[in-house]
Amino acid sequence: MRLAEEFAVEAFDGLTALSHHDIREGSRMLLRKIMREHPERFPAPPLPLRTPKQKRRVVLRPSMRSFGSQLIEAVAKAYDIEPDELTSKSRQRHLVEARALIVDTLQKRGWSHPRIGLLLGGRDHSTTINASRNLDIYLKHSAECRDVYEALAPYREGEG
């Protein structure tokens, strides 16, 4: 805009009706007109390169992937289901309970909620937070869930 103001002042230097203040404050339309009529003096500013904010990628290291896979297989075996069912989109009660057990076990080993969600089929971190909050309810009402929870005690010990 400063270049436009300077050019407008140059172009209309002899006119007493337009002061620098008029051009700067009250004559923005005049500036636009001058800029349209003399595009060689006012090249279009380059558009800012806006890149969409990228989410921080959560990546499972191979050791984490193998431990997570072992845990999923152990829970699937205890519930007599396929491991793929635990990473599916299904919201059947027994699958929700099994996922909550996995979330609790991994959380106690220091895993973050986004990382746990990634392991469980790309779920959002808020889903894993909800699962860990509801685990007490599942343990209270389901004998099968309590039995599997006790069987997973060795998995909850340690780190990583």
C-alpha cells in the first residue's frame, strides 16, 4: 500500500485538492483505480503460501507394534474372537469391553491415548479416554471382563 500511496502522490503532485492524508485515509477507491490503470507500477503481491496445519503424526515403533499386537491377540483369545474384530468399527458390547481392557493395560504402561487409538484401528484419542473412564463400569457388570482383567495383570507391569 505504501507504494500505491507514493505513486498517487507523484501522479497528483500538482493538484492541491488531494493531500497525502486524503490519499492515505479517505481515498482508498482512488488508489485502487490508479493501481488498476497502472498495473506495471503495482505488481500483484504474491499470495502467501498457506499450508494446512498438519497433525502431529503418531508413529508406532516396531517394538511397540509387536507388544500391542501381542496384547490384542491375548485379549482376542480370552474373548474367543478374532484380533481383527478389536480393530474394527463394531461397537458390540463384548468388543467395547475388550478394547477398554487394552486401553487400560497400555495406559498403565505409559502409552499415550493417540498412540493407543492408532493401534486400535485409527481411533481418536477421545475414544480411548472414554474407554478408560468406562472400564470400572464394565468390570462391575461383566464377570468375563473381570476374569480377563485379572489375566492381563502380567501385561500391565513394566514400561513401553
